[in-house]
Amino acid sequence: MTETRATMKSGAQTAARSGGTQGEVLIRARGVRKSFGPQEVLKGIDLDVASGEVCCIIGPSGSGKSTLLRCINHLEKLDGGQIRVGGELIGYRRAGGKLHELSVKQVARQRAGIGMVFQRFNLFPHKTALENVMEGPRQVKREPAAGVRERALELLDRVGLRDRAGDYPAQLSGGQQQRVAIARALAMRPQVMLFDEPTSALDPELVGEVLETMRTLAEEGMTMIIVTHEIGFAREVADSLVFIDDGVIVEQGPPRDVIAAPAHERTRAFLSKVL
């Protein structure tokens, strides 16, 4: 990260954490477990992410990284533990000393505050870029069309695609589609953004434009959890780096420390293969 970017990010995060939120934990996972059949994928994950923090998660394929993200917005039901975002228990309510799963409508309300960008762009192919960005606020939040359209255009401008607002996904490159997907998630005004390997499906020459959009979000103080194989990006942009292997957090800390001098052999072995 250049000195200018670092300064911008620091200032933006300070602003984002002001007004009584500085240092507050926004996302708190405790004892999170998840199995698929006999295979236990998450084995008691504890993780805190503060407001305005950028947390990057790395690890080998199949280690549980994507599953953890999907648990945070309740795309996957927990088999144990709990997750809170902004102090609110995600996916469940506690009554009579037990946890009861929320209704589909209640979960949808919670997800509205947790933006997620997937490996595949998941855009509606029959809707334009503008219509894709407008869809959530219109259908989920029932916001007035005029205001939603204006904000959607602003968000497309923010990701450098205002001039492609009328194009359909098939008319856009993979990098452009992913940037539309980011704008779509931001349209819901989320507390946090989750990125599940957002560049893994892109051709190498398209990766940079998506990472640049994410850098801008980091500089603006957006709270983000990013599952990524882009180690250089994690070193430059993240506040914390988490290495997950076989369903457990093996190591975490400042990115430069973890990457330059990993404390655990499993981390060292992984980084030696990807750097």
C-alpha cells in the first residue's frame, strides 16, 4: 500500500469508528461448528472483527473459509456456537434457554445488513446492470423507485460503470460483472461486506479492477471479511490476517507479521506454496 493509501485508509477508518463506535466489535463468532454429513468443516471457530476493520482469511481449498462466510449471513445453519453482527444474534433467537431459528422473512431482514459478493457474480441475466443494483432495495426494502434509481447510478459511478448502466451481464466482462455485484451489495447499505474469493473466477487481467474497488472500500472504512488467495492484496489492505486449515483458525495477526514470520508450521507450509 502506498503511503497515501495507508493514510487515507487510516483516516477513513478513524472516521468510521467515531461517534462511540471506535474499537467496538461488529462481528463476533463463538464456537462456530458446521458439518456436512459426517464431515465437520468448522470445528469451533472464534473470531472478532471490529467496526471498520478489513479481515482477510486465507487457507487451502476445503479448509472451511467459504463455509464460515456463509454462516455469518446464515446461508448455512450452524451446528454449534453462535454469530452476532452489531450485537444481534444471526439466524436465531433465544427463548426459554434454547435457540430457535428465525423465520425466512426475519433472516432476510438480517441479511439486508450483511452484503455478500460471491466467486460467481450471480447477476440476473435478464436485467441490466442498473436493474440488478436496484433489485434489493426495491424488492426487499420496498424503497421508492426514484430514490433507488438515483442511488444505484451513484453506486455504478462509484465502481466505474455508470456508462454501462443499461448493459446486460452478457455484455460485460467478468471484472465488470463483479463490480456490478459489489454495487448491488452496497445498495442495501450493509454494516459489513463479505467477499468469497471475488477474483477467483476472473481472468488475470481483470483481477486488478476488482481489487481496486475493494481497496477503495477499505479506504472508506467499510468493515469487510475477505476470503482470498491474493496474498499481496491481503498484505497491503487488511488490518488482520486469519489462516484457517482443517476447520480451525491456526494463526491470526497483522498481515505483515503473519506473512513475513508465521509462527506455525502449517502456516509456513501454506505460504511457501502460494507466495
